[in-house]
Amino acid sequence: MTSSAPLALYGGTFDPVHAAHVAAARAVAAALGGPVHLLPNAVPPHRPQPYASPAQRLAMLQLAAADAPELKVDDWELRQPGPSYTLATLEHFRQHIGPERPLVWVVGADSFASLHHWHRWQHYPALCHLAVLPRPGAAAADPAVAAAFTSADAAALRGQPAGLRLMLTAPCLEHSSTAIRTALAAGQRHPGLDAGVADFIYREGLYNARHLPTLDRNSQDSHD
């Protein structure tokens, strides 16, 4: 049995990062008692390429995570050539932390449902656990994937290096980066967007955002 706190990795385009990303990462950190690394990918292999540059997405993550010391913005994938395959990331961090410390890959329920299409996913159970976040309308996982990661509680994940699956019940990933980009292009504010990140987007002219009056931070909803 290992006693080291798990290291959790939360990858994505973060284009832009929003409140559901941050709330989900903090929930995983609280459940597992260890840090969560936010890993913006450079060249996502299974989806359209990001609108914002790597430097812009990294800056937005740093703004969004500024008040959450348990979250670590990590540019490792951005510094790698070629497509950002999860397997390469898992192999790197497994080598970095050693064979005994728990390593956890954080995914939404929609990604869990499509994991059987991911590059060499069959290697994942030997490298990491999964922490699966709820998302409205997500399909059931492929039976082979579900069988490869035994469902367990957080204590079990802390007790072994890899091969288990934690199904979180909250927070639900209700916001989407696509919806936020659409709202910004229409000149609308979106409740899932951090005020500091919104200011950055307007300054950088991202997502065809129409410039709005200065945001009143006292009127912003709390998202974390």
C-alpha cells in the first residue's frame, strides 16, 4: 500500500478555461487529497485545434487557478512536439513520480464514454486511475473500458498506483467552452467565465468577442 498523495492530471484544450473546469479540478483535489495539474494540450489529436494560442490558454489557466493552491498549471504538453496523446503524458508522469505513487487521469463522463476510441487506451490501467466527472446526457462507457477500471472509492485510489475508477457525483460539467465562445462572439457575457479570464479575452481580442463595458466583479456569480 502506498501512502503518497495521488497526483491527478486534468488535460484539455481549455479554450477558454471556465468555472466548471476549475470546480471539477478542485473537487478532485479535495476527494483525493493531492494536487491536480491542469495540462493544456498543444495539438489535440481527436478534435479541432484550439482558437487561442498556447500562450493565451496558459495565461487564462493561470488567471483562473490563481486562488486555488491545490491546482497547478502545467505546460508539459505544450512543450512537446506532435499530437498531445494522453498515453505519452501518462508515461511521462508515471516515470516522473515512480511506480508506487497513485496517478489519476481526470475525464468528463462524455470522454469516459468515448475512451475506447483513444490512442492505445488499453495501456492506461497499468499507468493510472480514472476520476470521472458527471456531465448531463453522457452515454454509458464501453463495457471493455468499464471492466478495465474497477469502480472504487477515493480511499482505494489512494491505496494503489493505478487501475481503479472513481465516479464523482459532483460537480456536474454544465458549462462548455463552445457555448462560451458563441456567447462572446455575440457580445454576451457568460456566467461560466471568470471575470479575470473575461478581461484577458477582451484585451487579446479572442473568439471575436465584442468588447463589453468593464465587468463589475461585485456582480459576478461565484463559480467555485
